[in-house]
Amino acid sequence: MSRVYNFSAGPAVLPLEVLQNAQQDLVDYKGCGMSVMEMSHRGKDYDAIHQEAIATFKELCGIGDDWCVCFIQGGASMQFAMIPMNFLGKDQVADYANQGTWSNKALKEAQKIGNVNVAANCQKDIPTRMPADGEFKWTPGAAYSHVCANETISGAELKKFPDTGSPLVCDMSSDILSCERDYNQFAMFYAGAQKNLGPSGMAVVAIRKEFAEKGSQAIPTMLQYRTYTEENSLFNTPPCWSIYIFGETMKWVKKMGKENLFKLNAEKAKKIYDVIDGSGFYRGTALKEYRSNMNVTWRLPTEELEAQFIKEAAAAGMKSLKGHRSVGGVRASIYNAFPMEGVDCLVDFMKEFEKKNG
Ligand SMILES: *Cc1c(COP(=O)(O)O)cnc(C)c1O
């Protein structure tokens, strides 16, 4: 077996142990005589998987009985549409922060549905920063406010969540369960599963029951949050396999200890940022105070050197380091499941590359 160090932004590396357990159980899931992909979503074997996945996730987030966890297909991008369809009524306003590519996409979807106030706009400074505390202008009585916790493409992270005065909705696709966070300050938070939670194919949506109940009943059933909260995401056939791997990944997080993982995440990122800051050759893309611990982005002196860096790294077993095409440069995505050894390998490679080409 030869696994590479996979720095992909998403779909991203999964814990090896989760993959190996899934492999073991693939053809015959724990004596059921069939795989999780083949069994009824109404049967007791699948039901146990479904319930345990939700319970473990809720425990890890520290959210209680007033919350529902839903599995919704269409990824985080479908949430960009569902949120305003459910919660942005005709005579209402929703507040959106424009912090980078993803939050900008979310706000553009909302603009198709209703009135949007851009509460802070750092469009011209993308990809270097997030709005600062004092920059937000929230609307009193807004239907809700929307922020993105971590802009995956720029590598900038919101370090402190604003007090918006309205139900706060947060896109946490790339940094959910990666650091200490009070999840009870939100009305809803969601993540495309393929970065920190599991395989692609769904968004994991945590929503307060009382918030879900406020949603529009005039939209199609499958687009209403209450359909998922009232039927425990079993109104129709859910993405069973994705939910199973998500549940296994949550068990892995629990086993590793989330405090331990959070500490490791900070250490992994620091190792790379230290090389960047200690050199006149590499230059961080995001400003220091907004730096993400999940997606580390940086530039080299020329685009030719960047291409060479990415190519030589790939040849040395470090894959998918190319930055997003809208930003360029290099991006190392180092989610929960990314191993420390991979970071050490990258750091050594960076130092060596600078020595040869600096
Ligand atoms: C990847 C990503 C998305 C889009 O996720 P899909 O599941 O592909 O729709 C949205 N927001 C953020 C912050 C992301 O990183």
C-alpha cells in the first residue's frame, strides 16, 4: 500500500483507520450479509448507524435536544439556496458578510430570493483578510445573518464570531470541529461533508428546532428544513453510505479526543507558517491575524517557481498543493485527518526547495 500525503481542499483525506474499517465491513457489514450501500434505510441496522452518527456529532459539538442534525444532499452550495428560500420572507432583510469566494456565492444566491444587506464587504481585499470586528453593519430585526467561518480558497479564518442581533447562520464547511468553538451561539451551522467530516454527497446541517419551524411552507417539500427535522432526514432515501462514513469519522474524532485534535491542528499549521515567516522566499497569502489553521496559503517569488514547487512536491508524494485558480500560489489543506508526518515532510521539502531556488 502506498498512500500519498493528500493536501486536497476537498474531497479531502479521511482517517486511514476509517477507510480500513469500512473496507473490512464493505461486503458484509457486521454479519448483515450485505453492505451499507445495499441495505434498507428503514431497517434496524441502518437505523443504528444513522442514530449513532447524529448522537456522536451532537456530543462533539456540545449541542442539545433543542437542535436537529440533518443530512441534506446538494452539498454546502444547496444550503446557499435553501437558507434564503426558507428564512428570507418578502418584507424581510437578511444580513450577509462578503468575506471571500464562498460567502460571496452564498450572498448571491440570497439576492435571487430577497432583500440582502451586505453587512461587511472586503471583496477588494480577498484573498488576504476577513472583515474586522468594527466593519460589520447589522440590520436591526434582520431575518437572519450569514457568515463563513473559514474561506477555504483564500486561507482566511474568522477568529471571532460577531454579535449580529439576529439568528446567526454559519458556513463551516472547511473548519467544523477543527478548533474550540461555542456552537450554541448559532441558530444554524452547516458544512459540506467532504472536508472535515467525511465523504462528499451531502451537507451536515445543525439547526435549532425553533428556527427550522420558522421556515417557509410555500416551497417544495424537499427544500424545507422541517422535512428533515421532523422526519430525522428519513423523509426520502438519504445518502446512507456518506452518513455511515461520516459516523465512523465522528467516532474517530471522539477516540482521538477533540482537544487533542484541536491542539494538533494548531501545531500543524504553525509549523508551516513558521517556515513562511522565517523565509524571504515564501510569502503568506492571508494576513497573519486572519490565517487559517485548515487551509494554509502562500506564494513564491514567481509563478514559474510555484509551478515547479507543486510539481516537485507531487513527485515526492505530496499531492494537490496547487492553490485555487482564482488565487494562485500554493495551498496546503490540513484538516483533522491530515497526519503530522505529512506536515513534517512538507516543511522539510519547503526548506530544501528554498535552499536550492532561493
Ligand atoms: C467547499 C466549500 C463550499 C462548497 O461545498 P459543496 O459541498 O461543494 O457545495 C462552501 N463553502 C465553503 C466554505 C467551502 O469550503
